[in-house]
Amino acid sequence: MTELQSETPVLDLLASMTADSLAASSLDSEELMLVRIAALVAVDAPAVSYATNLEAIASVGIDVERVRGVLAAVAPIVGTARVASAIGKIAEALDVALEEVS
């Protein structure tokens, strides 16, 4: 095989899927990331899923107040257990992200 193999093929695929999602959506990048947060909460995503979105979330200028707003908005639909789970997983993802940067 003459083609160079990536050392992170799965992460590269996820990044490509995210870029394709941005290109295909009529939402602006901030709206798209807020919707993605809501979707992560709705499916009770693991901390690693939040971690893979943290850089994109920060890069579009979404602050913690906007994330709190999303959590409050979806709470009546997804329930308190999912929102509480999301809060813990976001905190865990932030710890992981901080450890990787350090």
C-alpha cells in the first residue's frame, strides 16, 4: 500500500464526519454545536463523546452559560437523570481534556 496510513484513523473519520455535517447543515456552526450538545444529552453519550466535541464547542465561542442553557432546555424532554448524567460526563470530559493538554 503506497498511501500513508493515519495514526488516528477513527478520530480522523469522526473529524471528517463533523466537517461534512457542518457543510450539509443549514445551521451556523454555533447552532450546530448547541444541537450536538443536546443530542449527546438525549442519547446519554459517554464522556469521550463530549471530549471529542469540546474543541469544536470552544472554537465557535460557546461558553458554559450556553451549555447550561441547552441542558435546561432539554431537561423537560430527556429528564433529570439524563441531564445529571450529562453534567457528570461533561465534567469528566473536561478533566480528560485538561490531562491531555498538561
